[in-house]
Amino acid sequence: INGWFKEMRNITSVNLKNLDLTYCVDMQTAFKECTSLVSVDLSGKGFDAAENMSALFKGCTSLKTVDLRGCKASKLENCGEMFSGCTALASVDMSSFVAPSLSSANDMFSGCTSLLTVNIQGLVPNGEVDTDFMFDGCDKLVGLTVGRGFAFDELLFLRDATWTSTADGRTYATANLPSNVAATYYIPGTAGEPAKPVAPVGRMPLERLYNPNSGEHFYTSEANERNTLVELGWVDEGLGWTAPTTSKTPVYRLYNEYAGEHHYTMDVGEREALVALGWNYEGLGWYSDDAKGAVLYRLYNPNEPANNHHYTPWESEREALVELGWTYEGTAWYGVA
């Protein structure tokens, strides 16, 4: 649909919900400079083959609403200038986009002078993506949600402000925002501040995956992250345990990029010691149950230089590993009973 509606300056709304775009590869400039366009509904679209969405809505100066809920674009390579110059747009939610092949997102929101909140938590897979000028001119932005692969640098041209992180509750100047941490960064008291969690707390399943090449076990509550790893050859071992959706006791997630391993701990002192040694702090992994409903055991393999910690709720697995020479280190954290 390259250029389908390009420069049609009289159309005000588009609803493509009944159009099958599964095999559409090139979507660049499809709505470029539709200056009267106010709303577009693309919700639920698969975009399974889409590789290019560059300048998709560029110059749509009246655009206020783009519904992208449930959209997926697993083969997306280029979304540069996607919303560039959309001066009336206040919010963009691309939380369902997971694009492991993305290479360019430059100028994606440049000139979006009314933009308040953006969610691109699964869009940018790593720091190799070109994100130059991504937020140039977005001087009203007050909330930004990113995933663990997102890298902050000065070429984003993100507005100068003091941001609060949902990952650790800390405040950061724009120049000091941490890369590779999944979080929402917001300015308190604005539309960017996330809604407070509602009691009672719920239950959150943690999936357990295994890398047969490195021997690492990995744990995640995010379906997109699980599916991406399975596609890369990890083995889905099913439910690891069930965590509370919130508590007073966070479990922190860290990553050693040199050894290629993750580590998880409730201990702030251990977290800070590992960061001092060069580990990357990736933010909150999950919560431990304050009611101590179900214990998770922590074990250490002294014979391996990396991927040498293991966490399990099963006594039988703990005892089997101890018999094989692993060291039992006690309680890691607690799941819900």
C-alpha cells in the first residue's frame, strides 16, 4: 500500500479493520501529507510481512488518533519518520509491536509538537537501531515507555527534563537515563504518570525457558519476550512459578553482556555490587510474595564460570542439583502459594 492515500488532503478518517494486510510488505508514505486526516483505525492488524513503514503518517498535521492496539509487525525494518510532523498527535501506543529486525527509527516522532505519551516497549530491540532525532521537537513529551533493548543517547533529542522511572522509582536527568532497562519514564503530576495499581494484587505467571547452547535458564512474564526467545532456539519449559503482581519486595534483574547471563536478586546490596562490577541493571524482574507463600530456592554451580545460578520452587530439583555438586545458597525469593 505504498503511497495509497498520499497527499489526499481532503480525507478525514480511515478505517481499514476489514482489509487483510497480512501480506503487505511496503507501507511507506501510505498516508503521507493527508493534512485533513484526523483518525486512523488499524487495530488488530497482523502486518506479518510489513518491512517498511517509513513516513507512513508523515505530515498528517491534523491527525489526533491512531489506533494500533494489537498490531504486530515482526518483520519491520524501517519506521523512520513514521509520525514526523504530526503536530496534533498527543499519544502513540505501539506496545504490541515487536520488531527484532528493526534497523531504522530515525526522526520517528520528530516535529510532533503536541505529543505527550509514547509506548514503544517492544519496538526497538537493541542499541544498534538508528534512532537519531527520534524525539526532536517533542517538547511536550511527559511519558515514555521503552523495553530492555532501548538505548538512550543525546542524538534522540529527547527533551531536557527530570524523569521518574517505574523500574526503580529513581529520578533521572535526560542525559543520565539508563539504557537497556524496561520502564516508563514520566514527569510526575502529568499525563505521563502511570495509574496506581489497584488492590487486591493479582497473580502473575513466570515462564521458565532454557538455552541448550549456554545452559542458562531464563524467567519472564512477558509473552512477547518468551515467543522471541523460542524463535531463537530457547526451550519453553512452562510455568516456573507464580509471582504477585505487586508487593513491597521487588526482585531485580541484571545482565552480564560479556558472559551472556542473567542474575536475579532481592538484595539491593548485591544488585549494586554487580553493577559496580560491570553488570547491566535491567530493572524490576517481578515481585516476591510478602506472605512468603511458596519458597524459591537459589543454587550455585562452582564448576561453571558463567550461567552458574539456578532458581527453583521444587525441593526435588534442588536436591538433585546438590547431589551433582551444586551449592544450595538458601531462599532466593517467594512466589504466591
